[in-house]
Amino acid sequence: MELRQLQYVIQIALEKNFSRAAEKLHIAQPSLSQQLSKLEQELGVLLFRRTTNSVELTQAGQVFVDKSQTILDAIEQLKQEMDDMAQMKRGRLVVGTLPITGSHILPLVLPVFGALYPQIEVILVEDTTVRLEQLTASGGTDLSLLTLPLVDQTLEWEPLMEEEICLAVPPNHRLAGRKDEIAIEELRDEPFVGLKKGQGFRQILVHLCQQAGFTPNIVFESSNIETVQSLIAGGMGITFVPKMLTRAAGGEFVPVYLSLKTRPSRTLIIASRKGRYLSKAAVAFIETMNKTISQYK
């Protein structure tokens, strides 16, 4: 059994598709299929159920993936410790980030970190809240920028900042000219535009409306917050946005931003797996992020 075979099985399990897995692994699909068959013959068990439409883990396959992730993560942590013993002469840091957070905070942090630690390679992984929690718990990222609350109890975190949540409406909306703060209860009959399920801010939208006594009528969804804002500017609905988006607003297609009466907020955090060895590079990144963000609060 080879380490690369562990990586192959994990990638197939993630993609549930041989073609996509082979593409991500940068190998030919026939070669990937041959390696899997060779491994299954060696183990004497089937790791996947193959049908014409899908690839699903067997019970043995799930055990294999869980153990393989632990093994590969242990190897990565060992490498990090050895790198630290080399006094950070080189290194690699994998940082997970939410799309909204990454596009507005990391451009402030990464240039500072790069200037301080040019020998450290930072690899960004942008994904949904659900997927980032999974990646962080399995060691797929060293650190991840997330928001509270977390579902996965195997993660530990420290707060970065508390950020106000605002209301975004079309420029010609009935509320656009309001000078006073808006009560969320007033939005009961409004159409909402939201991010797709699995993204943290989608959960915030639903939670705020439910707290106000109603379920939001989400008429359009997108995986991109910029698309959401453009749809709102075009008159397709309203939504809630983090305040950092209002500071960066510019251009022709921009909504009107309003304050909410309850002044809701979200807590941005940096998370890692409990008990995971944090490299000197990871610790330095957290310190740099805290110092940089404190200047913009």
C-alpha cells in the first residue's frame, strides 16, 4: 500500500466521480481506476460501490477513508514540526476561507504576512461553511476563517472581530430613503435574494427572519455575493449583508444599505482542529491577522 493510494481513495470519496477525481489528482482516469482495483485486490474488500451514475463508499471504504485522513494528517503535522525545527526557512500553510470573508479581509492580511514571512507559501481554499468545517476537522486546512456558530465540535477557535449586519435594498425600494433604522419585522412580505444552502450567510439570513417571527421568501439564490448584490440593485429583492461589503461598494449596480434596528452582528473566527499541532507559520498567520484586522475595526 502506498501513500498516494490513500490520497486517491480520499479524492474519489470527495468527488463521487472517477473523472473529476482524476482531474483533481492530475492523473489519467484509467490509471486511477487501475490503482483502485489494485488496492482493493490487495485489501480483499471493495471500497466503493460503482453504478452507472454514482460512486459510493462501502462500509469498509468509509473506515479506509477515515483512517487514511488520520494517517495523511499525521504525516503533514510531522512535516510541519520538522519545518519548524528548520526555523521557518521554508513552509506551507493551507488556509480555508469563506468567499465573502476571503475577498474582503485576506487582501489586507496576505500582503503583510508575505512581507514578514516571504519563505512561507500560503495556499487558499475557498468553500462553503459546511465544507470548510469538514476540511478543517480532517486536516485539509491548517486554519479556516469561519463564522459562529460552528457545527463540528472537534474544532477550536478564537474570535477575530464582531461585524454588524446591514440590510441591502434596491435604489428604488420603498425603504431606500429611510433615515431611521429598519425593524426586521417590516420585511415579512418582501422577496429575498440569498446565498445557496451550505453558506454561512444563508444561515444568518434565515435565522434573523425566524427570530423576527417569519420564514424568508427566498426568490433567487446564488453562490456569489456579488451576484446577489447585483440582483438586489436590479430590483429582484432584498437581503442582509456584512458591513464589510458596504465599505467596498462602488460602481453602477449597487444596492442601498440600511441599518437594522436590532443591530445584528456575526462573529468572525479563525478555527483549527482541537489537538492539532499548529506550526510556527500558522501561529504567525493568526498573529498577523489579529494585528491587521484590529486596524480596520
